[in-house]
Amino acid sequence: MTPLLMTALPMTAPPLPAPYLSAASAATNAPLPIGHVVVLAMLWLVTVWRLPAAVRNPRQRMLWTAFAGVTIMVTLGLPNLTAWVDATAGVHNIVVPIKHVISLVACAAMVAFVAETARPELAPRLRRPQLVVLLAAQLGLVVSFALIRQSSEVTDFYQAYPGSVPAAIYALIVACYLGSAMGVASWLFGTYALRAGAGWLRSGLWVLGVGTAAGFGYSVLRVCQVLLALFDQPMFLSASLLYGIEWLAIALVLLGSSLPAVGVALDALRAWRTVRGLRPLWASLTAAVPEVVLTAPLGRSPRVLLHRRVIEIRDAALVLAGYADDELRARAARAAEHASAGDSVQPGGPATGPAGGPVADLAPPERPRALTEALTEALWLRATCAQRLAGQVPAGGPAAEVAGSFADLDFETETCRVLRLAAAYHSPVADAFAHAETDIHAT
């Protein structure tokens, strides 16, 4: 395999660089390595997965165009498909420029998307130069391909024309365009990662930046290879090492593209588990105060459902606070203090909060007090639920303490507080207190 062959088959810009698939492998029936098969499958999966978002949101269409272009280009590199396209078109080796024109469009689309996202103030200034360069590169590919004398279908397109200046120009256009696109994308990803919040998004951006930087370095090596081959000089790196860098860059970019989605999925799973953990408390409180249940349909997002559950629990507690007089609150506080002193309240519980548990959001010195406060509230809530269900009128007790409007609260902190309340509400201490209050009212 000549350097020209290996250079002219491209890598794309972020977040999915397309491989420089060898024309030699495309012309044989040798099976693809399993790693390449996995990458191709992931490309198709991501392309199909992002299609609905592209249909709904115009801002996502550039991103989908990049993924779709890379996926089509890599698919066209499959040996049997390559042979079929060449035979159908009736033009020798026509699949080579088709793949490269598509890959250049994918590069341009990806750089445009990343610029709009990472540097929106820079994006308008990039559009016209980017379009001019893209059209010039595509025209250069078509012209240089047409200038290569091809009398027949060849097994190895570039190896069949050693020392050909048009072939060298063709390869340099591909490598320089794709390398510059990945270099710009790597810079944009890096600057975006510096401003992004911690978490899966920032990790994904850093991985994308490293992957596209590897793609830029790979393109530079290919340019060196083309120039050395033109003067009949050997490349200073082996072909296997170069292809290793190529597929490493592809794997990094695929990984970086997927990390933010993994973070979203994990957040949704945590929200769903938290909703399930809050359901017993929510069911008990809304049975006593059904008017707080929101009826407007807001979708099935676990995050939205969690917001609704926390709001409804909080609103129900505000209503029930009017049934808790000073004596009831004092009895609840004494029972909670007694239970805490006897270590009856555990920091865990059946519910798991966003940070790993009902007290995981608190510093260790604050945990005993927070658990005691949660148990105190749970005890008088148990008693007031029973009172309201029995038809009693409010006792005129003080309203529950509210730290401002719900919009002003730290939602994660409030969710952990409600989770502590949920764990205490169904504890043995709360069961015993509820029975004792029933006996008091019965006598």
C-alpha cells in the first residue's frame, strides 16, 4: 500500500472522524477487523438515534448531517458495496471521489455545528469562508480525479499510479482539508470544555478535543507521507502505526460523542429511582390533600415527574401544617429527639437521593440534626394526615417553614430533604407515634 493510497481516504471532523479506509481492502473480500465492524455499527446507531432530534430541531441538523455523511462514507468503503457502485456507475473507481466529497461535507457540517455551540459569536464569520473552501476543495477533487488516466478498474487505485502528480494533489486536498477541519474543531472543543460545567458534558468535550487533535496529527502525518512518496522517499512511520492512530482517533471521538448522552441517561435513571422512592410518601400525603395534585400533562420525562412529585409533597405539607398545633409539634419533637438519642433513625432508608442517599448532601456534623428535623416533620405529618382524613378542621397551627418560592430553592437539596422525610415517614418510630396519636384522640 502506497502512502498516497493511505492518505487519500479520509478522516472526518468532529465529533465523528471518518476513517481513511484503504482502497485495497475495499477491492478485496477480506473480512473487516472486528473493531472496524463495531465502529461502523456505532456510526449507524448514532445516525439513526439522532435523526428524530434533527427533524424536530433545526440546530441539530448540521450535527446529524455530519454523522450521516461519515456513516455513508464509511459504508461505501465496504468491499462489495464499493465494487457494486463502480460497476453501476460505469466509471472506474468512481466510489473514491464520492466518498471524499461526502466526507468534506460532513467535516464542514460538524465544524459549523461546533462553532454555533461553542463560539456563537464566531460562527457567522466562518460561514462564507468555510463554504468557499469547501466548494474549492470539492472542485479540486473532481478535477484532479479526472486528470488521472484510468484505463481500467484497479485493485489499488493509488498504487496503480505511482508518482502521479494529479493523484498526489488529490490526496493532499483530502488530507489538508480534513486536517484543518479537525484542528479547528479540536480548538473549539477545548475552549468549550473550559467553560462547560463539571460532569459528563465536560468529560465528553475533553475526549472529543483529544480525539480530534489525534485526527489532526494523523492528517499531518498523511501529508508528510504524500510528499515523501512524491519524491520516492519512504515514510518514517509504519502503516500499521498510522492506522492505529486513525482508529484510536475514531474511537475517542465516538466515545466523546456518547458521554453526554450517557450522563443524561444516568440522570434520568436516578430521577426515576427517586420518584419511586418518594411514591409512598406522595401517595399518603395526596390521599389526605388531593387538591395539590397537578393535572396538567407535562410529558413523561423522569426529571419533570420528579419535579412534580417534590412540588406536590411540599404543597401537601404546607396544607397539613395548619392541622398541627403547638402541642402536637412538641410531642413530635420530643419523640424525634428520643428516637435520635436511641439511634432509632438511620441515615439510610428505602429512598436514594440524587447524591447517593438522604444525608449524602450534608456534612457529617449536620446529619444528626437533619435526620431529627425530618423525623419531627414526618411524625406530625402522619398525625395531621389522619386528622384530615377523619374530617377534622385545621387547628390553626403555624405554617411550615418555607425558604422562599420553589423556584428559589436548590432543587437537589430540596429533593434530598424530601427523601429524608420519606424515609422517616414510614419508619417504625413514625408508625408508633401515629398509633399513639390515634389513642390520644380516641380518649
